[in-house]
Amino acid sequence: MKKNVNEKVTVESRVARFLTENPDYMLSLRVGVINVSKLAQLILKENDDLNPISVRAALNRFKIKGDGETGKSKADDLLKKSKISLQDKICVVTSKIPQTMKYISATYLQDNIVYIVDEIKSKIPQISQSVIVDRDVSMIHIFSSREIEKTPGFVMRITHKLFARGVNILQLISCSNETIIILNKKDSTLAYEILTMT
């Protein structure tokens, strides 16, 4: 029996649309942490006229085709060449008013200023109604070459690698050729190992 080419295109396009509208599933599929059959069942709930086998086959094609192997290897090569350091004794200070202290980074949001502070080098302000201090955190600092400006997906590759191992990123700041990741202290050693053993 000859396969209908239009049917294959329809399945591919509907699976692609579902994955585009649900990027978490796309990410999980790409890093290989999702059951393809279960994902196919979710897609079939919205597309009950499609053949389940065709949907699973399309997902497997997306898994292979959508892996972004070239971009992934470029990002991994850049990560290997980067200087990566792990620092404890860090805290995150969120304040409604500007603070006078030494800080590693300051991010100005609409209602707050978020400071990343080295506890050893700076006096930490007192907690109040306008100041919140998170102390149980660590910082991973990635210093890359200027090649980063020509390497699409570098930050995404880092987040994929950590996501795949269940590491939660609390904050991520990427500016020029420096990337700062703030995470729970309990996850810091694992995250450092993931990023340095690329």
C-alpha cells in the first residue's frame, strides 16, 4: 500500500505546531528526558484524527533532526574553552532602593534592584521591608572568548545541560562574553561538574 505523502506532511506539521506551542516538551524531547509514547498521547488528544504510529514516528524524526547537533557541538566546544569557576559565600540582595555596597552584578528591574554580592568582600544590608537577602546560593561564572558572539545557542546549551540533570537555575545573567549562573548551594557542585565535564 502506497503511503499518502500529504498525510505525512500533515502529521509532521501538526506535531511541529504542538512542539512550537509547548517549548517545554520540545526541550524535553531534544535532551531525551521524555517518553515519546506519552508525548504522542498528549498530541493525539488534540489531534484524534491522526494515526498514533505516525505521530510517534514524527516525534522520533524531530528528536533526531531537531537535536541541533552542529550548534550543540559548537556551543560545547566554546564551553570547553571557557574559564569556569564556582564561588560560594555569595548572596542575592533584592532591594526596592539603591544600596551602597560592593557587588558582582546589579540588575535593575521595574520595582527592584537585584544585587549579586560576595559576602566576604561586602557588608550585607539588614533584612527589612524593602530588602530581601537570599544566602543559601552559589555562583558559577563562565568567562568565554569573543567567539561567543558568533555562537548561537550557547546559553540555551548551558540551560539544557543543567535542566537534563534536574538542576534549577535561580538567576542567569549573560552579558558580552561573561555568563553568571546563580543556583542553590546544594546543586552547585553537580552543576559545576556538568559544565566542566563537557
